[in-house]
Amino acid sequence: MEIIVVSRHTEVPERFRRHAEEKLAKVPQLSPYAQRVDVEVSHENNPRMAERAERVELTVRAKGPVVRAEAAASDRYGALDLATAKLIERLRRARDRRKSHHGRRPDSPPVPAPDLEALTQQVHEDPAPQEDPDDGFTPQAPTEPGVAVEAQLGDSPVIIRQKVHETAPMTVDQALAEMELVGHPFFLFVDSETMQPCVVYNRRGWTYGVIRLNYTATEAGSDEPPAEATA
């Protein structure tokens, strides 16, 4: 398995590269088909974010969906340790999930599906104080898949990060698996049965929710507003 270390806005010494290789030595045990692990190290120059100035993002490239984990800390070694712990846990959960699916006999009773009722979406506000964004600020939308575009709101600590992901229609069950692998609290996808844009999200424990958008494009110049999405 190959380990590739890249950096953004910082330099990565050889000592850190060796440390990353040692920390990620367990990956092939949990993901035998892993071809490589991308380690991206970035540095935030904003002094207000000194406690999270070093960010490490890990991406396991293998057959099937990728597995990601990221963490930030005041030093890159601490960020690497946190990100590696998250990555190992997600790989272990993915391995257990595969065993659960492959171990079921045809005559076994189906596993009860999680509660996927679309409930009222809960907005969790960031408790940290945020400054008002600049008037007229419009983040530049990315055009190249897989390349993140970041923009800072003036002198505030607020940073908006955008990225375009290539995708294919999938089932709700596949979307839940993808969400667990990337470690996000939600996952955006296109339902293969209805072709609706959907979001699955973790409510609490093993209970999940699904939000579906029922949108019909209106003709240009129409006075009729688009339908609102409800959860």
C-alpha cells in the first residue's frame, strides 16, 4: 500500500512522513484492498484559529467507496493522531458491516431497517461567536470535481469550503454506508428509485433521517415560486 503525503501552505519534513507511515500501518489489516492512503496536511495562518491551525485529512483509496477522516489541532502530529483514530474506527465499522451482509443466509430474517422517516430538520448552530459576513460576499463555486475552493469572510474566522463530488444514483442503504465511511453527519445523494436529490443524516444512535427534495424546474420568467422542501 502506498502512502502519499502532500501539503498546502506549509512544509512537511521527512520525520512527519515516517511518522505517518507508522501510524497508518494498520490500514491494510482492516482494508486489504487499499491501494494507497492520501495524507493532506494544511496550515491555517489566521492567529484566531491557532488551536486548530494544523489540519490533517486522510483518504483511503481502494476498490469501492473511499474512506476519509480529518482532524485539526495546534500541532500536526496531534492532528494526525486524531485523524488516524477516526479512520481506523471507520474502517473497522465498514469491515463489520461487510461481514454482517455477507454472513446472512438466504433464509435469514431481514435486518430491521432504521427509522428513515423524514422529520423536521434540526439546525445545530455553532456555539462559537461569528462576525457578520461582508455585504455582497459571494463564494466562488468550484468547477473541477474533487478540488476544494475556500473563501474567508473578510477578517472573520468564518471560512466557506466548497467541493464538487462526482456521484451516481444509489439506494438509501448505500448512502448510509457512504456516510459512515466519510464520517460526516449527513450525506447528499440521488435516490436510484425516485431520482430525487436526497440527504441522509444521523439523528441519534442508530436512528437516521432522510430529506427528499421534490423540485420541478419552472420556466424562465415565471412568477410562480418554486416549491419549498420540507423535512
